[in-house]
Amino acid sequence: MAVIDLANPTRFLRIVDRVLPWLIGATVFLLAVGLYRALNAPDDYQQGATVKIMFLHVPAAWFGMFGWALMSVAALGTLVWRHPLADVSGKAVAPIGAAFTFICLVTGSLWGRPTWGTYWVWDARLTSMLVLLLLYLGVLALYWTAEDPGRGARAAAILSLVGAVNLPIIKFSVDWWNTLHQPASVFRIGGSTIDPSLLTPLLIMGLAFTLLFVTLHLAVMRNEILRRRIRSMRLMQAQEVHA
Amino acid sequence: MNLGPHADFIVAAYAVTLFVVAALIAWVLLDYSAQRRILGDLEERGVTRRSRRKG
């Protein structure tokens, strides 16, 4: 089957119905393994047991940012190719990305208090991550309040592309500015600076969050396709009544 | 498992994450059943999509 076949919403729904149970099973399994490894990981020599917050905070940050990157690609599909599934995908990602960004900010704050002595500082990394959450809320507001879904989708797509500027700012904020937040320690030139006893559970949790993200994304896309189907059926019904 | 003197912060972080993810999953499931129910009602009333119509 060609990749282009997925572009047909009916075929897409059929494939989602088939793969979703497997994805749910794999997500639950990996989350269970990841949480077991995370909760039994050794304490950090400086931070003690609070390092356990890292296993939630870091993957949530990855997928808060990845969600926006995916929304930007979907925005191109909406604006350039006007592909209906692209907009479905972009709209489906927004609440999931916002939820992961929110988790990242709250867990980061709860990690910051015992580590830095404060819940919040207006440093570049924390502020740019907060901007990401506000951008997500903006996109959601555009989708949920637009009277004409087409116009709402185009406005959300434009905001997605403009907001993508924030992604490199988040990533490199710890290098460009003097921040309280630590510099990159997982994906960096020269390899990770995290001890394998902590890195392995972190990567397992990263994989579990990947599956959770994909599963939720496909499930929300399925709901959105059904919603659009209902809308078009109602419109046809209304046209027939007026005819 | 000993969570040390900052156990409250660790437990709060895991609780918030669990709550947000559970809320997201609940919203997805409720939305799915609502869309399915509306679609079923429309089909029962004989409303079909253009692509399903014959002739």
C-alpha cells in the first residue's frame, strides 16, 4: 500500500481502527516498564530523589516541542497543498502538545523548588516554554472559536508557522543566554552527560511518551474526521430541507 | 523506596502528570463515543454522505 493511500480519510480510519489496539497495548506496556525503572532508579549525587521528576519533565518537554513541529508541517499541508488530513492532523496535535507543555512547566516548577530554591524564574528557557504554551492556547482558541472552520484552520496554520520560530529559541536558549536551567544533557555533541543508570529509564520513558503521543494523536484525528463527517451530513440534510 | 526530604514535590509531579494524561484520555474516549452516537443517529434517520449515495 502506498503512503498516499493514507490520505483518504475512510482508508485512514480503517487503518487507525486496526492499529490503535496494538498501539494502546504497547503504550501501556512501555509506560509500566518505564515507570518501574524510573521509580527504582538510583538517586542523583547532587539532587537526590528529586531526579525522578526528570523522567516525566524531559519527555514532556520533548513532545511539547515535537507537537508544535508537527503542527508546523501540517500547516504547510493545509496552506500549500490544502490537504484535508493535514488540517485534521494539526488540529488534533494542538490539545496534546498543550497538555505535554503544561506537564513540562508544572513538573519543572516542582523540580525547581527543591533544586534551585524557587518555583519560577523568568530565564530564557522557562519563559520560551511558557510562550509555547500560550501559543498552543492561541491555536486552540482559533480552532474552537472560528465560525467558519476553513478560516479557523488557515489562521491556526499561519500561527503554527509563525510560532515555529520559538522552537530553536527554546532549544538554544540555554546556550544563547545565561540561564538557571541546565544546558542540554541528553542529545548533545560529545554524547550524553547523564549516567547510564539514569539515562536508560529516561530513554524508556521517552519511548513510552512517543507511543502515548502517537496513540493520542491518531485517536484525536479519528474523532475529528468523524466530527467533519457529521458536519457535512448535517449540511447536506439542511440543503435538502431548503431545496 | 525512599523519596527523601522532597517526597512531596516528587509525588505532586507524578500526580499532576497522571491527572493531565488521564483527563486527555477521558476527553478522547468521551468525544469518540459522542461522535459515534451522533453519526449513528444521523444514519438511522437516513442521512448519508454524498460519497455513499447511489446514482
